Amino acid sequence: MNQQPFNAEVYRGKNVLITGGLGFLGSNIANQLVKLGAHVTIVDSLNPRYGGNWFNLDSIRDKVTAVSGDIRDEELMTGLVRGMDVIFNLAAQVSYIDSSSIPFEDFDVNGRGQLILLEACRKNNRGACVVFSSSRLVLGRIIEDPVTERHPTNPLSLYGAHKLVAEKYHYMYFKDYGIPTVVLRLTNPYGDRQQMKHSKYSMPGWFMRLAMEGKEISIFGDGTQIRDYVYVSDVVDAFLRAGMTEAAHGRTFNCGSGRSYQFQEMVTAVVGTVGKGTVRHVPWPENYERVETGDFRTDISALSGATGWEPVVPLEEGIQRMFEYYKANRAHYLF
Ligand SMILES: NC(=O)c1ccc[n+]([C@@H]2O[C@H](COP(=O)([O-])OP(=O)(O)OC[C@H]3O[C@@H](n4cnc5c(N)ncnc54)[C@H](O)[C@@H]3O)[C@@H](O)[C@H]2O)c1
């Protein structure tokens, strides 16, 4: 597999809306788009549970339009989608663990909220390409190795179930109304601007915080479970390509690094890079064991084939880059 050239310059002058754009992935997309000369609008509710953070826009604050608001606000979304060329749709309740304790909120944001955005597009702008950030957790217990897009979808959490329904909404609005939608099923993204406030999702961020504070990191079980960690600049590249590739419309793609790591290898990379922190193995808590998918190796050939994308940052390098970021900026990510 070789990365194919992509003329990211196509974003120059384009109008791009990013939902959840103050969060980890959305803000990294925003930072890249500003460099490319796009007109970026962000909508984010800054719900304290999640990773939304004004500091994520620190270097581009005066170059984007940032709206403090909720994707469930129909009137707001109607105004925001008008005139957009591309919509990167990342706003979400992000914690699969929390989804069972806040089931209605999870559905409201990850189900109904997505429908509100798509309805706003149907009524006001059918031409915008909508790229939706889904999750590997739509699949449930893994029975295929490597995992392709044809893997059965039997989610183990409400988060996975609602992400799956939102995938289907995006496909239906493509099929029925011709809105060019693309679904990216993310594996385990990590990197700069990732929340490190709590351990409900995005474990590399939380572990980096613990290591930098010289604290103990708990690994559930023996830590040999296989995961696919994908560095944020590779994820950004995937979103940008998906937003400009006609051959991707109406399709669902895996978006991971295509490399496999044991969970404990990720932890070792964090502790080794930071040079502090300790590791302890603990039994799986019941609420985590219930939703554990099993080993996950990703087949990313479909996305590569459609867009020429290839992830290029190995885990050790990504963790090093992340560490450099938090050495300089950690104070902005603690609350
Ligand atoms: N981080 C991961 O491990 C991971 C894995 C797979 C998929 N995803 C998906 O990627 C997307 C981005 O996640 P992230 O890691 O950047 O998380 P994040 O918490 O950093 O960002 C999510 C953003 O969405 C905003 N938001 C939440 N509800 C909103 C609402 N109702 N209206 C407007 N904004 C709202 C939050 O304030 C936050 O800024 C999400 O859709 C998530 O489900 C993330």
C-alpha cells in the first residue's frame, strides 16, 4: 500500500462546518483546514463531560467562526448548514461506558441529533458532503480477522447501537435525497488535543496524564488485547480525503492505522516516552468486561482504495509527538 497524492489545496476557499469542532478530532481538522485556506465554522456545545476546549483553537481563534451551540438546535443547524461545501460531523456523546448510565442523552445526541443535522441538510443544502465519525464499537464482539466493513454489526453498548443507527441515517440520506455522505468507522485515535480529564474514553490521553504526574496506570486483565491505535494527523488526512472523494459517497469505511498493538504495548510506549509512571494489572471491572469486543485488527484497504489514503505515523512516533504537545500545553487539559 502506498499513499496516493491528494491535492489538499482543493479546500482553499471552501466553506466547511465542523460539528464538535472544539474537541480532539474536530479541532485538529480545523487547524489543518485553516492552514489550507478553508473558511471554517465550528459548532460545539462544550458539554463538560467531553473534550471540547477553547485552547484547541488557540492558534486559529481569529481565523474561524466558532459558534457555541448544540447540534440538536434545529434552527441553529438550519442556518449553519447553508452554503457549506463539506460538513465534518463529529459532535457526539463519546463514552461507550457512560452510554448505559445516560441512555436517553446518548440517543438524543448520537441518534436524534444526527437526524437533525441531516434534516437541516435535506431542507437547506443537499450538496454538502457530510463525513460522519462513527466507531468500531458498532460491530460488537469481533469474529473476523482482520475486520472488514462486512463484519456483522451487533453492538455491545448503547453508544455502539446509536452510532450504528446514525450510520444508517447517513446512508439513507444519501440513498433517498442524494446527499453525499461518508461514514468513517474510527478505531482508537490518539494524539495532541485529546482530552485527559477522565478515563471514560481516549485512554492514551488519560494514561499520558497519569504518567506525566508519576502515577500508577491500571491495565485491565493481562493487557494482551489487540487494538488499532491511529495517530490524529492520519485521521485528519482520512477525513479531508473522504470529504473530497466522490467515489466515497454513500459508503462506510474502516479508519484505523491497519497496525496491531497489544494494549500493554501502548501503555509501555506512554510510560517509556514520558519516563515516569508505573503500571499495575487489575481484574476487568464488570462494566468494561461486558462491552469488551475482543482483539481488533483493522483492514483499511477499502478507504485506501477509494481515497489513496495511507496512515503513516507509527505508535512510538505518535506518542512522542503527543508527549511534546502536552509538555508544552498540559495545563490547559486538566479540567
Ligand atoms: N476518541 C475516540 O476514542 C473515538 C473513537 C471512535 C469514534 N470517535 C468519534 O469521534 C468523534 C469525535 O470524538 P473526539 O475524540 O474528538 O471527542 P471529544 O470529546 O474531544 O469531542 C467531541 C466534541 O463534541 C462536542 N459535543 C458533544 N455533544 C454535542 C452537541 N450535542 N452539540 C454540539 N457539540 C457537541 C463536545 O463538546 C466535544 O467538543 C465523536 O463522534 C466520537 O464518537 C471517537
